[in-house]
Amino acid sequence: MLEVALALALLIGVLLGMLGGGGSVLLVPVLLYVLKLEPKVALATSQMVMAATTAVAVLLHVRAGRVVFSTGVIFGVSGMIGSYLGGRIAHFIPSVVLLSGFIGLMVVSAVQMLRAKRPSTTGTDSGPNTAAQGTRPQPWLGAVVGFPTGLTAGMLGAGGGFLVVPALTLFGGLSIQQAVGTSLLVIAMQSFAGSMGYLGHAAVNFRLVGMLALAMGASSVLGGVLSQKVPALTLRKLFAGLLLAVAALMLLKTFI
């Protein structure tokens, strides 16, 4: 089933490049139901793959000038501390509880996407070009917010992009374009720290991580190019529907 998993990883990478996030919420089901990994191993593997893949995806946004490192590092370091602790705490939480939380994150992510406003003239969604206009940057408050965001993401094996982007606009004073690009930097940092927290109690196959990361990283570049040709609002609506369908499948698999 490795070939099937790699093919799906290529598709997930395209979506990651087009949306700037959302890879982990689709990768975990592949690891669980295609490769038959144990839940905690799947969550740890997903975070490690996302750390590598997101680091590649963020390069496109760096070239476009949409990554604000000064703000991203503050959020990211705080998120890394929380994410590492979340990965460690996951050792004491039953797998079914972690999967339930992960399914909940999928549903919340889908709802956020369905509530997205009409895209701006630059092709970015979720409101005006400068969602934080008139908002004075408060990076210290963002650091405080980054910790619980990272804790949740690290514990549940998710990137947490739907939490990071609003935090960067509200507390970092970034435009929505900058927030999307900078969030990839934060997600890469959080995912790496979260996977390190899991490594103490989950055996990860690093060869598998490398193959999946390579597939997703390469296809995310294609996704970045395609994102300029597909309406952002349409893409998010379709992705939200996919998330809800996969969440329903995971719910059935977990409890029935």
C-alpha cells in the first residue's frame, strides 16, 4: 500500500501548495487507514512530514515577500514550546481521545473555510487585503497566544494553520497575505517541535517520513503555481467538503 500512500501524498502536497495549509488533516487518515499505522505513530509521522514539507512550501512565499520573519519567529518559538509539551503530554492520553480531538479540528477547519468571505482582488481569501489595518501589532500577546496554539497542534498532530493565521492578523498586525505566508513558517517550527515531543513514546519510520515529505514537497510547488489559476473561495469550499467527508469516515472508523 506504500505506492497508494505516495500517490495520495502527491495530491495532498498539491492541496498544501494551493491552500498554504491543511496537509496534516488529510495525511493522518492516509497513515491510519492506508499504511495501518498506530494512531500515535501516525500523528508523530504526520508532524514530521509536515515540518519538512511546509519548510519547502514557505520558500515560495519568501520569494514573494509574504513572510514576516520578525513576527513569525516570535509566534513560532512560543508555539514550539507548546507543541513540544503537547507531544510529550500525548503519551498519557488514550489514542481514541487524541483521534477524537483530531476529528474535531477537522470539523472546525472545515467550518472556518465555509465561512470564508469573497476573495480579494489579489486572489487571497478571508476578507480585505489588510485584515489588520488599524491594528497595532502586539507580538508579545501573539507569543502568549502561540503557546496554547502550539500545545493543541502538537498534542493532536496537526499544523494548526486555521488558528495561526487569525492570530497573526489580530496580534501580529499582518495583512492576510502576509499571515498566510508567515503561518507556514510557524507551522514548520511547531510541527518539528511536536514531532520531537512524540519521539519519546512513538516509533517513527524515518525512511517513510523521507519518502512522504519528498512527494508532498515536490507537488506543493505545483500547487503553488496552480493556486494562481483557481479561485480561492471555490478551492476552500471544495476542500471544506472534503474535510467533512474524511472527518465522517474517521468518526465511523474510530467508534464503530
